[in-house]
Amino acid sequence: GPRPVVLSGPSGAGKSTLLKKLLKDYEGVFGFSVSHTTRSPRPGEANGKDYHFVTREEMQQGIANGEFIENAVFSGNMYGTSKMAVQAVQARNQVCILDIDMQGVRNIKKTDLNPIYISIHPPSVEILVKRLRDRNTESEESLQKRLQAAIDDMEISKEPGLFDEIIINDDLEEAYSRLTDVLKEEIAAAQTSKDS
Ligand SMILES: Nc1nc2c(ncn2[C@@H]2O[C@H](COP(=O)(O)OP(=O)(O)O)[C@@H](O)[C@H]2O)c(=O)[nH]1
Ligand SMILES: Nc1ncnc2c1ncn2[C@@H]1O[C@H](COP(=O)(O)OP(=O)(O)O)[C@@H](O)[C@H]1O
């Protein structure tokens, strides 16, 4: 099947905005790997669609049962990609998109998933802070934790070979067009297999 795609990068960089657009514009081509998390749903988020929202106990049990490809703690909450999440997308022959943090990237690198690694960056830390604040989803404490992780991760992302592509999300349309360009071969491959 087609190669999966990992979207990483700091919280607030625009990963979910870009991937939602991709899923909508290329319906049936891409499929989202729905992660598990112990964080609370935000207004508008649906269980089973944006995340599988679970308790720490459920998450720990799942990990102990070997149900996860990778898992990490981010800003005090647990997150993880289940084998089922990826298999569900791959069974439909779709390009599987994973939205995961830097720990996830490192752990996926140890598996045989062989995705394309893309990092989404904000134009600056100042703009990142503004976008995160304007998103209105985080407490001040959560915002500060995300910001610290963002600064650390943007530094790590420069490590040669870690990402296939770094996309600066300044103008949304430009970043999106860069993203579809980077993925054009996968899009073509998935469309061919869908049509046959
Ligand atoms: N390792 C890993 N990270 C994840 C997973 N799902 C989401 N994340 C990451 O967890 C971080 C926080 O995600 P979220 O709570 O949705 O907040 P947001 O990034 O501020 O929108 C982001 O960096 C996500 O990419 C997962 O299954 N595994
Ligand atoms: N290019 C952009 N210009 C202005 N605002 C943006 C842009 N991309 C995303 N945003 C906004 O920034 C906030 C963070 O984006 P989001 O997609 O939630 O980031 P992430 O999923 O990486 O945490 C959202 O409120 C989103 O609407």
C-alpha cells in the first residue's frame, strides 16, 4: 500500500488545520490515524474521530497488552498510536496520516512503518504564541508547557535526516500547497489504486 505520512511539529504550528484540509480535499485518499489520549476533549472534538479519549487506566492497559505502536507523555497527558488505528486506514488502501510529537517520531523510526516525515513549523515563536492563545483551547499552564516543548522540538527538528521536509506555515494556502506538492506521488498512487 501507499507510504504513511507523519506530521509533526510544535503545538499550534497548524498540523490539524492542514491535515483536516487534506482529508476534506482528498476524500478517500488520506485516512487519519486516530490516536488515543488521556487529555479531555476540546469543544468540537469527537470521540473516535479526533482522538479516542480514554482514561489513564485504559491507556496503560492497552499499552501493557501490546496494542500500541508507540506512546508518549506530552504536557502531562498520555498519547499513543494503536496498531488498529493504522491498520484501519491501511486496510482501505489509503495514505495513513499520523499527527504525533517528537517522541513519537523517534519511536516510529524504530518500526517498519517507513513513513514520510514532515515537520510543520510556525514562522516565529511570537506567532506561535499568538496562534495558541487565539485558539483558546489551553489553560495558561498548558500553554506554557506547549511553548517549552515547541522551542525544544524546533531545535531538534534541524537535526539532519530526522525529517524529509520542514514546511513553514506562514500563509496557510502556501503551506498547504507545499504540503500537497510534497505528497503528490502518494496522492497519485492512492488515486490510481482507488480507481482500479
Ligand atoms: N507520540 C504521539 N504524539 C501524539 C499522538 N497524538 C497526538 N500527539 C501529539 O501530542 C501533542 C499534543 O496534541 P494535542 O493535545 O491534540 O494538542 P495540540 O497539538 O496543541 O493541538 C501534539 O504534538 C501531537 O502531535 C500520538 O498518538 N502519539
Ligand atoms: N497559516 C495560518 N495563519 C493563521 N492562523 C493559523 C494558520 N494555520 C493555523 N492557524 C491557526 O492557529 C491555531 C493552531 O493551529 P492548529 O492546526 O490547531 O495547530 P496544531 O494542530 O499544530 O496544534 C488554530 O487556531 C488555527 O486556526
